[in-house]
Amino acid sequence: MKVIICGNYSELSIKAADIMEKLIRAKPAIVLGLATGSTPLGLYKELIKRNKEGIISFKKCRSFNLDEYVGLSSGDAQSYRYFMEKNLFDHIDIEKSNTFVPDGQASDIDAYCRWYEQKIQKAGGIDIQVLGLGGDGHIAFNEPGSAFDSRTRVQKLAPQTIEDNSRFFNSMDDVPRLAITMGIGTIMEARKILLLVSGAKKSLIVKKCLEAPVSEKYPASIIQKHPDAVVVLDREAASLLGGK
Ligand code: GLP
């Protein structure tokens, strides 16, 4: 695991974009694993800029998102499909038919989750998986206690996640209680992992996930065992690392 500490959020976003640019230029038909949340927004802005400047193209690439709320339609402004369209897909040259976000309205969710896993396999697996970090150490929506070999499935959201994510909804009651999420086993199969964390609020959970022993109590701690994981932090998120 490689840890890169940047001065601030803007530097973090540029560093993450540099890592992705290198891979996309080397393999135009790359399979991207994408994340939602506030943290990758700066990275997506950078990727849009570099796409518009002709530095990178997404024409041949495919993308798979980590998760989606159960029950929300793709047109719902709180859905992760909507988030991806507005914050990335609408602004780059990717073919929309090559972008996959779990379908929160699938009628047979278990069958759908199996299909999503197969779709990733058939695409040749994920080359680079972007991750954010939940306040309780979750990655995608794999809450504490999720098995390290878990696959794409429905996950009940932890109370802290419901509270953290309520900022995007009118009230806590509006936050869906269930989500479809790639499993930790699914995520760990990505050839490269790029975990981004910003802000002092996450400094303690960053320390627990990166420095404490690997444990299902802190889902992101499994990244310590990935053969090619890069963690990009800003100074605030890294402030408790290294015995501090
Ligand atoms: C949600 C997403 C996660 C994301 C997390 C942190 O729970 N399912 O994939 O990493 O939020 O979000 P933020 O970057 O806004 O702190």
C-alpha cells in the first residue's frame, strides 16, 4: 500500500487525476471502477478538464460504479446514477451504454447482483477502482462487519451512514435504508485501488483503517493487503497518521 499525502484537496484531486490519466492513456479500453460521494468530485472535474483538452479520451472505456440506493430510479436526483451523469458522464466522451451503475429498482435484486458481477468479469475485470471512505470505515456500502469475501449484494445501511448521507436528502427519513453494493471481494479483485480521503473529520477513521490491524470492524483496512493500492490523502485526513 502506497500512501501519498497532499497539501490540500485540490492537490489531492490533481494527484488522483494524474494516476488515472496515466492508466487511461496506456489502455484506452480501460475498465474503470467509479465511486460517488463528495470526495471524488475534484477528481471528476480534473478528468472532465483533461478530456475537453484532448489529453484523455473515454470513448473506448467502460465503467462500473460501486453502489446505488435501493428503490431510487435513475432519474431521481439523489440516485447515484444521476450523480454520475451530472458530475462526470454528461461532460466526457464516454458512451453512456458503457457505463454501469447498479439498478436500484431491479425487480429481482439477487439475480441482478449476480448479473452485475458477471458483467464485470466479462469486461475483463476492473483495472482501477476509485474509492472514498465512509465515516465508519465503509468502502462502497460495505458496512463494518461485512465479510472480506463478500460479493455484490444488498446491504443494510448503518445508522452513522444514514446520518452522514442525510445531508443530500431533505430529512433523515428520506435516506433509503438499503443499497446495492459491490462486495469487498469484488473490490479487492480490481487490479489497482485508488482510495481518496479528505478532511480532518476522517483523520481518526483513516488512522484506524491504515494503521490498525486488518479487521472486518474497519472494512477499508483490507486495502492494506491489496497488491497495488494507492491511498491519496490531504494533510488534514493524514493528520493522525504515524503515531500522531
Ligand atoms: C457513501 C458512498 C461511499 C463513499 C462515502 C463517503 O456512503 N457509498 O462510496 O465513499 O459515501 O462519501 P464522502 O466522500 O462524501 O465523504
